[in-house]
Amino acid sequence: MVSSNFIDYVKINCRSGAGGAGSVHFRREKHVPKGGPDGGDGGRGGHIILKGNAQLWTLLHLKYRKHVKAEGGNAGEGGRRSGGQGEDVILEVPLGTIARHAETNEKMAEITEDGQEIILLPGGRGGLGNDHFKNSTQQAPYYAQPGEEGQEAWVILELKLLADVGLVGFPNAGKSTLLSVLSAARPEIADYPFTTLVPNLGVVAYRDYKSFVMADIPGIIEGASQGKGLGLRFLRHIERNSILLFLIPATSENIRGEYETLLNELREYNPELMDKKRLVAISKIDLVSDEELASIKKQVPEQLPVSFISSVSQRGLEQLKDTIWQSLNVPAEQE
């Protein structure tokens, strides 16, 4: 597979900082030779923090950063002076990033908004100084708490693209061409399968300065949910799309069968995908005659909005955008 700057999966070792130790100290001044305990608390260790950044679209900047370690807290000092906190480490990630524990697969965090911050691994608490342990029977404690250890874990960061519309179809169905015509995105386009090796996002302009985001997901093949082809690697990006737009070329020998195969692959991968809104677009209608098109209209899935389009001649594209926009903005009680 060709190298790419689109990285949607990284595994990194994270370690938060240990807390600083509390201080064992007694007040000693010229006229106070036997002052009481005044040991300060240790500082908290640095956190490992995930932060959403809408300007990022890939995890490439973390691909070669295998170890992330936050600073430990400083020890407390006399005069009830607390130690300084360890510096936090902030990992900026694209919106749609999920963090999982590599060993348990437990979801640790999910970033969906710009500027959102979630503590992935908290730093250890600083220990209490001996000033906290004085009492009526122990007025000069020679004891202070050690700082709490930091936490360490291997963390998987997984990006799932956030888009309003996800294009679903077999390789060479015309997804990249459609995205390039509807938006300013410039995906690689050629007349052979698997031209698209990474997901592409495009902003589609709509009437009255409105817009929606469309994602071109690399082509699915039969068996993708079991790991065949490129499908398994990119099926997770479909999970975050509000609408699934099934793109099937008019030149297909079995349009209904192709739709059912695509639907089955999504169902096998994640049954929850069946709850998403679905639209169908028959592409490449410029390659068939009017008689063939009339026959095709009898094969399309029932009870779903179906559009007939040609990205090359730009037939039906405005109607397709109307259908998408209406589907995106149907009130929940009308669905």
C-alpha cells in the first residue's frame, strides 16, 4: 500500500507524573528554637490530557511519538511551602478521536468538540507534609506522606471521521468523482478499483450559504467485515456519519444485489449501523440509454429515497443535494 499522511490509528505508552513527597520540617528561628512542624505538601504530578483540535484531521503527528511522560511534582518545603505541580502533557487530536486502553479495550475518552479537554491519565497526588499530622499527643511528628505514583498505560488512539454524509459503495462506484464535483476536495481519481486508499472529507455548499460535510470512504468489497480488501480498515469511519449514501453505478449487473451486499457488510461489522438514515444514488447514468435507465428504476430498493446522477455531466446533482439536506434536517418526531 502506498504511504500516506492519513493516520487514523496509533498506539502510545503514556505515563503521568508522580506526586511530590510531603516535607518533614520544623520551624526554627532565632527566637523560636523549638517551633512546631511546618512541612509543606508535595505538588501533584502532571496529567496526560487529550485536547480536541478542529484544525487536525489525522494522527500523523503522534505516529512516531511512542512514549509520552508527564513531569513529576516537586517535594514540599519548610514554612508550609507546597511543592510545584508537574507540567501536564497535552496531546492535541482531531475531532472524532477515541482513546482505548490497549489491554482491556476499555474506552477512556472520546473527543468530539474543538478545545475539549479530557484527562487521560491523572498525575499522582502530592504527599501531605508533617504539619498535617500534629495532634495533642504527637506534637512533633517526624512523618510525611510520600507522593502518589503516576499511572502508566498503553493507549490506542483511533480516529473516526465526523461527517454528515458517508459515501458507501464498491470500489470504482464513482464516490471520489462525486465528492470532487460537489466539493472542493481533490481525491485521487482513476478508472480502476481501490484508487482511494484513505478517507477524504469535503464540504458541500448548499443553497443560501448552507453546507454539509461529506466523506468518501474507501471502497467496500464482499467480505470486508471479515477483513478482506481495505474495508475493515475504514469501516469504522462510517460509524460517525449521520447519513449513509449508497452509491451504485448504473452499469452494475445487479443493482439490488449490490445494495444488499453492501448493507450486509455494514450489518456484519456493526448492527447499529442499520439504525442510520440511508439514501441511494444510482451513478454514471450518462453511460446508459434512456431505455436502460427506465429498466434500472424498476430494480432500485423500495422505501428509500433514490437519486439518479451523473458526476461527469452533473445531471441530478442539485436534486441529490436537496434530498441529502432534507434528510439531514428532518425533525426527530417525523422520522
